[in-house]
Amino acid sequence: MNIIVTGRHIEVTETLKKYAEEKVNRFSKYLGNISEAIVTLEVEKYRHKAEVLLKVNGMMIQAESVTGEMYSSIDEVVEKLDRQVKKYKEKVVSHRKIEEKETLPPAPGEGAPVIIKRKAFNVKPMNIEEAAMQMELLDKNFFVFTNASSGDINVLYRRGDGNFGLIEPIK
């Protein structure tokens, strides 16, 4: 596993880097197929933020934590990742046992008034259940993916009532 530790507004010391690598490296026991782990450590005044992104089989598992001390932020983010990795492992095992089901009802989406950030990424073909799992693992409110059954770009989002909505293009 390739572990990248970077710092924003903080000089990452060798001991801090070793500590973060040690904590993140323990996930290689549970997930043998982690290709990369990106650890970002950031300081803003008295807020110490640790963010970790694990890339596993084309999926991404992300967690972040903000505390008053960097080592406790790293510990807390590892605890969050631990819960997410367990959830990922349970879902992967259950996906092998259960046939594919597409039960998410389509619903209208809302537009954003101003674009202040652009982000580019590979859009991997996947079914709706895989996209929902990826969205939960990233802890985001929406997820853009290529629908494996239709080949179209779709947007999966979390509705206010906790359910999911799916935006599909009309042909």
C-alpha cells in the first residue's frame, strides 16, 4: 500500500508521519487490496484536522476529524475509518449473497447557483447499489457515476427524508 502524508499549514515531522502511517497501515490487514492511502493533516488556528482517503478496488473510503490536537485527530479519523471499513466489508459480503436489486425511485434534483470549485475524476461503470455504497463510504450527499446497465451518466443523491434519489438523462 502506498501511503502519502501531506500537510497544509503544518510541517509534517518524521514522528508525526510515522504515527499516521502506522495507524493507516493497520487497514491493510482488513483490506488487502488498498492501492493508495492519502493522509492530509491541516492546521487552522486551534483546529487540527486529519483527513484520510483509502482507494480500494476502484472505490474510495474517506473520513475526517477535527480536534484540538493533531495526534487525537489522527486517532479519531482512524476510528471513523474503522467503522466505514467494517461497513464496506459487510456490504461486499452481502452483495455476493444477494442478487442485484434496483429499488431507488427517481426524483428531481436542484441546481447550484454559483460554481466555485471544479473537480475531475474517473467515472467508473457500476450499478445503483454500488453507487449508493460508494456514496455512503465517501460520506457525501451525492455521487456521479456511469450506470452499468444503461451506459449513461447518473447522479445519486440523498433526499431530505433519508432516502435516495436518482437523476437519469432522458434519451
